[in-house]
Amino acid sequence: MNLQTVRRRLGTAIVGKHPGPDPAPRQVAPASTSVPGSRTLTEGFFDRFPTFLETSETSSYRWRLNLRHEAIFTENRDLLAGARVLDIASHDGRWSMAALEAGAAHVTGVEARPDLVANAEASLRKYDVDESRWRFVSGDIFEVLRDEQIEVDVVLCLGFLYHTLRHSELLTRVRQTGAQHLVVDTEIHRSDAPVMWLDEETVERQGNAVADELSVGDVVLTGRPSLSALEMLGRGQGFEMKGLSDWGGLLRDNPDADQVRDYRIGRRITCRFDRT
Ligand SMILES: C[S@@+](CC[C@H](N)C(=O)[O-])C[C@H]1O[C@@H](n2cnc3c(N)ncnc32)[C@H](O)[C@@H]1O
């Protein structure tokens, strides 16, 4: 049976009506339960560590990074004191530095682009962080986690989950680190159903995927899970989603914030998983 026939049998009403890249109605960041005014930010992490505003070409906007720091670190500070941390796709070291500043005992950052690893190392040295507390590995996260037994307490998977289609494999490797906690910051597909939005991206851009053993040429297949798909993926590897960070409150209390539209419209979230 050829594709045309399959389409005809399924009915053009379904197949012909392409839902578009994100069919959900415009929704806003989840309603906040925090007290109005309690999430106002005057001085953020990146005002204290401004080097990171210069060492990346990928969304390194002051407001965006400062609010992401609030959502990722201020809200999960309890996880980090004394913890061994794995920072997946550690980029220029921005979040490895934040984890160390939040009290992590040690951070291993894994980043595929060597120039970004060099930037991370230079910045942590610049800020005089003891070299016994950090290590950056230049390599594909899938290969590194397959070849090295990295044991940690907390895994940070920030800005990476929608740059791969290998979610289950990644979460299996995360489980194998022994981590009790996982913090994820990711774009999501705004559907109530547990679906994965497939896409493809080229490897040229600094913030995109790199070619890996499953990709062909310079295009990598990616998947953006819906929230319920993300929950299901976590559960499949023994991680329960414990809550979403308070983007509603952060955006309510910082009305001047720019470059955060994806969080504002609920297309991107920050969440925490605990090992069951
Ligand atoms: C959008 S950036 C996110 C950077 C940072 N974690 C953040 O949240 O701000 C994605 C990063 O993933 C890295 N990356 C892409 N594919 C990778 C892979 N297979 N293994 C390790 N890092 C990868 C890219 O080089 C880039 O630094």
C-alpha cells in the first residue's frame, strides 16, 4: 500500500489537517501560588558572574539567564549542598558554576563542543573555583555516559532534552549514575497527551545538537516531549516528577524581563524529579 492510499484510508480530514508546530491554544505559564512580590529579582546570579554573559552565543541574555537561575537553582537549592553533580551539555560552564556556588561538592560537566569546554574551564579559573571541585569532559554525552561510570547525587539536564530523540537512553544513563534527583529545563510540546513532537536540526548552531552515532550528515532528529510524555519518560526510569518551578511567579514579579517568551507561553518549563 503506498502512502497516498494510506492517507486516503485515514481520511484527509485527519492527515491533511497538519496541526502545526504547536497546536495547543496559547497558554500562559502555570498560575503561581507564591505571594506577589516574593519573586522580585534585583541582583541575579549573572550580575555576580558576568563573564558568562560573554562566553556563549546561545541565549545569553541577562534577564533570561538570571530568571533561569532562579527557577533552576534557587528553587532546588536544597538538593545541592554537598552534592556531586552531573551537568549534561554543560555549555560554557554557566550552570556548573551555579551548582558550585549553590554548595555542590563537585561538578562534572559534559559538553560536546570543545571550544565551550575551554570557555568553561577559563571562567571557573577566573572565578577562582578550586580545581578539585570540577571537571569538564569534552564529548558526546551518550558516549561519555556509556564509557565512563560517573556516580553523582544530582543530574542537571538543562536546555538539552529537546536536542535529541534519545530520551529513554539518556534517562537510563542518568539512572545508572545513581542520582537521586534530576532537574530538567526544557522546551515542551503543549499537548495534554503524552506525545513527542519530532523535528530535525542542523549541527552548525552552537546551541544545537552535534552529530552523533545515530545521525546522518549534519542533521540530527530531535523530539520535544509534552509534559505528560516527560513525566512518563521519567517514571519509566524510576524518577517521579515532583513539581514545576514557579515561572508564573517569576514572570509576574519581574515584568521587565525580556527574552523569556517561551516560558511565558508555557512552551518551556523547569521541573524536578526525585528517584522513587
Ligand atoms: C541549548 S544549549 C544548552 C546549554 C546550557 N545547558 C543551558 O541550559 O543554558 C545545548 C548544548 O548541548 C550541547 N550538546 C549538543 N549535543 C550534545 C551531545 N550529544 N553531548 C553533549 N553536549 C551536547 C551543545 O553543544 C550546547 O552546548
